Amino acid sequence: MEEDGKKILSEYWIFLSNKSKFSEVPDMYLDKRYLEETEAIDYNNPIIQEKVKELKQISQSQLDYIENAYRFVRDKIPHSWDIKSEIVSRCASEVLINRTGICWTKSCLLAALLRANGIPAGISYQLLTRTDRDGYIIHALNTVFISEQNKWIRLDAVGNKENVHAEFSLEEERLAYPIRSQLGEIDYRDNNTDLDERLIHILQESNSILDVTTDFKMYE
């Protein structure tokens, strides 16, 4: 029965992904795993709980909290490449401790801040061309359930800079990277409950951000 439920959820998300906007999502499709703590999304860590309290204090509503959490991760936690840091942050709490991380774990931090406040959140992926050499890299961003509108949206907290302008938006997506399909880039428009195990393994095996690389597509 549980497997049937997972299959229904997967099929429904594929249905959503074929639309230009995410459609309304009935309550039956809300999987409790989008609220669970994981090794990568470790929201019971005291440092994350403290940040949750801070965000609650400056937020007037749940929607306001979501936007404040998003802006915090986007603007106050720089991407490791952008500040030329070789520190490897492997989970949400380490991103907060180190004050830096790559998109994989920045998305874990945003998911942790949201889940800790009872807001369903997941991780979505894109396949992008590398800017430093030939090949591709897996980019991670977030999915968030907006209860007031009964729908999922996607937010990209990678960090804004020249030519990167992601914004909080409830309607039209305003993500960091437009997909260039002519270059083989892919927007998977998926909704995962945790960071992919392959990405977790890469982070665990890397001693420096310079060691982090991917040579596979998320889905064949």
C-alpha cells in the first residue's frame, strides 16, 4: 500500500512538472517525508533551532517566514565558489556553522529552516553546463508547499550576483539559471524528500570543494 502511495505521488508530480506553473496539490499528496529530519536536513541541530527562533521573531505569518528564510539563505550564506572557499559543508547545520556551502547543501539549509517550522519542503535538480571547464554539474534548489494557496513552488537560494537574479515569487518562477536545452541542460522539475545519496557520498568523500564534481545525469 505504501509503495502504491509513492507511485501515485511520483506520477502526480510528473503531471505537475509538465505544466508551466505548479498546480494545486490535494492534501492526500502531501507526503510526511517532506517534513522529516534527515542526515543532510538536520533541523533539530541547536544552531538551526536558534536560527528558526530568530526568523520567527521577525515574521508576521507563515508566508512571511518562508520569504525571510529564503532571503537569509540566499543573501547571508554565500556560495563557496563565489567566495573562493574550499570548506566542504556536508549538511544543513554545517552550512550555518561555516557560513558557506554549495547549492546542494544551501538547499538543505533552507529545507531545514522550513521543515523545522512545519512547512513541507523538498529539493529539485537541474543539469547545468560548467563555467570553469567542459562538462556538466548538478544544481540543487528547493520546492516549498504554500498552504495558503494549496500548491508547491520552487525557490533558488544559490545566491545572486552578476547575471544571477533569483527572487522569491509565488507565481512565475524566478530561478537563478534559465535552462539552455540546446547545450544539453535539463530542468528535472522533480520534488525529492532528501538530498540525493550520490551527492551525499560525493560530499562525504571530498576534502575540498575542488574535489566536488559530478559525471552523471540525475535521471536517465
